[in-house]
Amino acid sequence: MRNTRLPFQPNARACASRRKIDKSNCLLQLVLVLVLLAVPVFPPSVAAQTADNRDSSSAQPLAVGETSGSGEEGNFVKRLFGAYRRDWYGSNQNEPEAPRRISPAPLTSPPFPGADWNYGGSSVIGATNTTSYPLMQALYGGHAGSEWKSSGVQIYGWINPGFNISTSKHSNLPEGYNIFPNRIDLDQAVVYVERVPDTVQTDHIDWGFRAGEMYGIDYHFTTAKGWLSQQLLKYHRQYGFDPLMEYVDLYIPQVADGLNIRVGRFISVPDIEAQLAVNNYTYSHSLLFSYDPFTQTGIIGTLKLNDHWLVNLGLSAGNDIAPWASGAKPSLTACVAYTFNQGNDEIYPCASGINSGKYAYNNVQLFVTTWYHKFNKSWHMATETYYEYQRGVPSVSGSITPETNTNAAFCSGQERCFAGEWAAVNYLQKEFSERNYVSLRTDLLNDLKGQRTGFRTLYSEHSLMWGHWIGSTILFRPELRFERAYRAPAYDLGTKHNQLSFAGDVIFRF
């Protein structure tokens, strides 16, 4: 029989049963919806913010160490609400452009998740960290404000509820991350405590860290064996907590054009998409992203050679596994990024989690390339392809029991076999204004032996999504998605070839 308990996801029966949602989670969802309904979603002055002639700098988060210039006084709560009011009603004063020692950013943010092309293992070397949301603005305005600014430490995060209406009744798998059909969920609530090293300056060594904690449904996909993984691997809880990022950074500007060394648990370096809601164009994830590695624990260096070339080199315990967990093994990550065409293009090939490739918990050997291209001021795209595999995967018809919460493979009479899959995705984005954009995603995944999704079939997925901002702290992302499994009925617990869904989420930053 096919094993339907996939990596980072609940087993099929847990998917099918709504009775497993405990009362505290139901109450949490109700409170969350009521809070969001109380937010002034479309204040009169915000509607005018979508005009193209509005200065984009007023929409950006304030630079670290800056204040809004409003002179807001009072207690912490008053300062906090004042920061939201300025953000939503556009009363923040325009700030000067943040210092950079690299080419101008190809994109604007908002409306897009980030202004620079993605690469992993480091903050953008040569660009100023401009994160400063209402919580920090309220703290900066207090008695200890100068101490907060001088320390460089920030606390911020977001709440991210979402919903979906699906043609499937029991499970949306293999879609990610919206695995539970026809309901509202708290996808993720995230808190960061961090310090970002100053990579613009070139005269002294700097340091940083991040403690990034996440609670919600999305932990099904981010869970790494050994990092509180019993919540999923043993108890199969629908909601869970994941210490998603726990690392320290050391930045050395004197090596080439800047070297960042990161140690701890961090996001695996390749991919257009990311595990955190704020880093993605769309609410749902591509099939490609849903079945590749998510995090690694180890050390990675990111070396900027010049304005065109950047290199990642890292050693970890493997993909989605802690060094102290059974099955961990030394694994290499090596990537190179080439930026050209005046910063409008970036090509980023990467090999991630490379070792012998022998079957173990999510021990996929990933070879991936991403390409980013800006057509003009309002249009850009991102394309990604990969091939990944494991050796010696147990057969669904054999006597070998697979790892907990993983799939066996369709091995055609063998006890074990080589199991690979390939995937490709393209994102095409159109910016309509500083508060609105549209994203079109086209996605293919071919699970050659059924080891990743549980079904040996080719999939396609197409999504159309609209993003609308209120200030720089609230983002709405409704989307329409259609997907098909061609060689086997893979949707709704293996009963349907097709799945159509309408979904959406809200990201509320603090």
C-alpha cells in the first residue's frame, strides 16, 4: 500500500479529519478574524495611495535608527497606534534613500516582497537593512529609544491567516501549504529578534543574529528532524511551533567585496520562494517549492567577489535535519550567483545538501538553477528548475519500512531503487502601482517514482494572484489556482485528477 505520510505534512487521515482541531485553535482563529475585521481596511486616504505619482519612499519602512519625524508622544500603546496611523494614511515623512554600495535595486518593495534578487546565506551584501515596523517605531519613541537604536537589535513579525475554497473535500495535497480544504487557518504567526550586520561599511568587522520563531499550520512543511519535530513526526498535530531560524552572522568586509559567515539553523539557500509569508509573491506555494529542502543546520559562507559574482559554500547536517538527529550526515552546499545587464538579470545555480545520497530522512540531493529578469519598470519574471533524487529508497511493495512521515517509492519489483523528480516554475509579475501587483505562476513537477508526493505522476499548476497593500504593513493576496495530475488521480486522497481552488490570505505586520 502507498504511504501517504509525506515529509513536513500530516498523514492522510489527519488531513481528512476536522475533529482533530482543538478548541484553543478554533478560538484563536475566531479572535484573529474579529481583529482583522476591526482594521480600517480601506481608509479614504489610502485609496488614493495607488496613484502612480505618489512618492514611493513614503511607503517604505523607516531605515534603522530613523524616526518618522511626527513627534508622536504618549505611552507605548499610543505610539504604536500612531505608527500604524501614519503608515496607513501616508503621513510618514519622506526619508532619504538608504545608503548602498551596489547597483540600484531592480524592484520596488512594496509592492513586491523584496527589492533585490534573492540569494541565500546572508542579508544583501552592500545594501542597508531598512526594516523598521510599528513595534520598533513605538520602542524608538520611548525612554530607551536611543539604546534600541544604538544596539541595532530589532523585534518584529507578522500574523498570517488564510482561507481556501477547494473542489477537494478531504485534502488539498499535494498542494502546499494549503493542505486542509475549505476552511480558515492561522498559517503562521512569526516573531523575529534580530540584528543585521552593516554590510555597507567596509572598515570594520560586524556581527548579527536572528531568532525566528513560527507557530501555525505551515510548520508541517518547515519541520526539521530533531528541531521539536515530535509535534509532527510523533503526535501529528495540526498546529505546531518551529524555531525556524536560529543563527549568528559574522561579516568581514576586508575579504574581497565582503564575506558573511552564518552558523546555526538557516533557510536553505536556493529558491524563488521562501517559507515565510512575507517573502513570497503569492499565498500558496508552487509544487516545485513544496517538495524540495527547506532548512539546514550548519555553517555557510557568502562571499561577494565584485558587482557581478557571488559564491555560497556551506557544510550542514543534511536537509531538514539537526546534527544530533539520527540520519544526519555531513552535506555540502555550493552555489554561484552572476548578476549582469546593469543588475536586471541574475542567474543562480546551486547544489544543496550533497552527500552520498543514500536514503534517509529527506536526504534529497538537489541541483537547482534560478534566473531573475527585469523587462522594464513594471514587468519582471523569475524562473526556477531543479532535479533531485535519493538512492536506495524502500519500495511500496517491499518489506523495508520507510522513515517516519516519508513516502516509499514505486520500485517495479525491487526492494529499493533510485528515486528522482524534476520540476520547473515561472513567475511573471506586473506592477500596476505602488500598492498593487499581479503574479501569474506556471508550474510543473514530475514525481518519477512517487517518493515525494506519494503518487508517480506528472503535475501541472497554474495560479493567478493579486496583491494589494495598505501602507507597508498589511497585504491582501487573493488567488485562483488550477492543478492537474496526469498519470494518476493524486488529489483529494487519490480520488481526483484535477483540483480548483480559490484562496487568499492577509499579512499583518507588527
